[in-house]
Amino acid sequence: ETGVTQSPTHLIKTRGQQVTLRCSSQSGHNTVSWYQQALGQGPQFIFQYYREEENGRGNFPPRFSGLQFPNYSSELNVNALELDDSALYLCASSLGLAAIYNEQFFGPGTRLTVL
Amino acid sequence: TQLLEQSPQFLSIQEGENLTVYCNSSSVFSSLQWYRQEPGEGPVLLVTVVTGGEVKKLKRLTFQFGDARKDSSLHITAAQPGDTGLYLCAGLDQTGANNLFFGTGTRLTVIP
């Protein structure tokens, strides 16, 4: 148990729809990162939020957006869903920014299927 | 995009055998981490290596960071069924960005 929870566990959507995934970080962790893990692949960095502001972004289009709230919860929103968006979405919280000094604690993920 | 290639992609061994997993890149990383991920869970950090040539041991697991900080290896001695899982290496680049670049993963199965 990492203390990081995600909801829902599984989700099925159709192409073109929008989806919101939620993450609850460990208390006190002001940094949250989101990753996409396609089947059989390693996670790919989507973006990171620090104190409610985006602090870095991977190679994902603008239809992937996020929010971080003061209560250590965060959201990942994906608009205009495509079939290739089907993946496990992971959030990871950490106490601070520097990944080398601040372990990222991962949630169990949300499995998104786009039909 | 920094690419971290892991080999082998799949590995199935008998309990008690030894194994080595490799993580290679053409890019230099300021540090490298190894994670294990089990079905239905997120990755869990095993170790962070920072210095080129560094070797770290965690019980039966030995981690090494290459001298040039472009590659790493994970060696497991006397593998046990509890070692079964997806092993991921992840590099932190030298630009100071705080995101991790994950490798392609090695799926290990240890047969009792």
C-alpha cells in the first residue's frame, strides 16, 4: 500500500468522448505526476503538477490536461478520446520536485478502454 | 525523447536460478532507478543509483550503474517465485527535469 489511490479502477469509453480520472495523493505530497502505460510497455510521462501548477509535460497533445487541488487530489482529463488512448493511467505523488531525492509513490492505476 | 531499452523482454526461469536484466540507452542520465510492478498495482521503487560505476545490493538483488551512466543491470541471485513481476528501469535526465523516462520493461516469471 502506497497511500495513493485512483478512481475508477476500470473505465470503458467510446471514441470521441471525454474522460476524467482521479488521484488522491499521500497527505503532504505537493507533487503529482501522471503516466500512461500501454499494454506491454513501460510508463510514459504525461505531465507533472507542483502546488497546483503544471511543472513539466511529456510528448502528449493538449487534449490531455490536468488539475491539482489543495487537498492533495488531482485529475487527468482527456478530450476527444482515440483508440490509442487505451492504456493504464498511473498517478504518482512525491514530497517534492527533485525525483532523485523524492521517491514517487504510484497508485494502482485506472485501466481505460476506448472502443 | 530518451529511449531506454531493456533486455530480455521476457524471462522465465526455475526457482533457484540466477538472472540478469539489462537496461541500455544512448543518452546519459544523472541517475537511474529500478522498479518492480505486479499485476493490478503501480510500480514500486527498488533502488536509485547515482554515480557511474556504482553498485548497490538489496538482499539477493544487485544493481549496477554503468561507468558512462548510460546503462544499468539488475542481477538476481537464487530467484524465488515472489520475484515474479515486471521490472522497469527509469532514468532521470541531466537537464534537471523531474520526470522519469521508463524503459520497455522485463517481465520475469519464476517457476516454483
